[in-house]
Amino acid sequence: MTPTTKFTAIIAAALAATTGVVAAPALADHHKEMKAEANIVETAMGTGMHNTLVAAVKAADLVDTLASPGPFTVFAPTDAAFAKLPAGTVETLVKPENKGTLTSILTYHAVAGKVTAGDLIKLINDNGGKATIPTVAGGTLTAMLEGGNVVITDAKGGKTTVVKADVMTSNGVIHVTDGVFMPA
């Protein structure tokens, strides 16, 4: 089973369990696999715009997990996205006593399997314009197309746009977002 069909099976099972949403059929492995040498963490460290995310991943002890073979799909907020949070939020979350909350927020940005933008758009189109995506944290994200962009809605109703898609890594794919997802 390819990473794409594995991810699709996970998505399809989650969609089938969700009321009012029809599960999408397995996606064809239609895109070319690109080889990348850096893993998700190394890639994020090298962008220059994910310093806050990398610091948070380190504070939550998720470096080894996100450097493991995966594959994972990570929606990666930029430093500017973290800066939109209320003053003091990031500083509070990275304190050792808030590790559980920080871990929940970060794993809410990760999906098991590798899903490209093309895969995600197909899921959206195959499900009437809206795809429900299960996260590693156990919550869900809702993806839709708005103005030609993939927009993700979190559990609290916050909308975030994917501003750069398909940053391939050795263990998955990163989609850069302009906001931070908040679980319920």
C-alpha cells in the first residue's frame, strides 16, 4: 500500500464514520513521487520562517517523532502565523508545565500519511466541496476550496489558508499555513 492509498484509507474510514459525509474512493497514485533528503523537522529548520514551530516541536519533545519514517503530512504555521496569537500565548505554551497542551496543538497540525495538495483537492471535490481530515491528535480539520486556495477550518472555527503546498520531505510533506489550528 502506497503512502497515498494508506492516507486515503485512513481518511475514508474517518469520513465513513462521520455523519453526513460520504467516504471518498481510494485515490489513484497519480502524482510523481519526488525524493527529498531532509525530514520534516530538518526542512522546517531550514526555511527561516518556521523558527517558532521548530522551538515548539522541541519543547513538546516531538523532534524524534517528526523525524521518524512516518510518513506524515504537516500543516506548518509560519512565524507570522504564531505572531497572530494573543500576546504571551507561545511563551506560555512552551513552558514545561504546558507540554501536554502544546503537544495536543502541534499534533493537531499533523496527519498520518502523505497527502499532496492534489490529493487533498480531490478529496474535497469527491466529498461535495468539503473534506474532513483526522489528525494525529485525534481531532478533525475541515478542508475546502475558497478562491482557488485550500482553506482549513479547525475545531474552534478558525480558518487558515495553505500559502505554500507540497514541500516534499524524506518522511512526508509540509503544507505552509498562515494561521495556527486550535483543537476543541
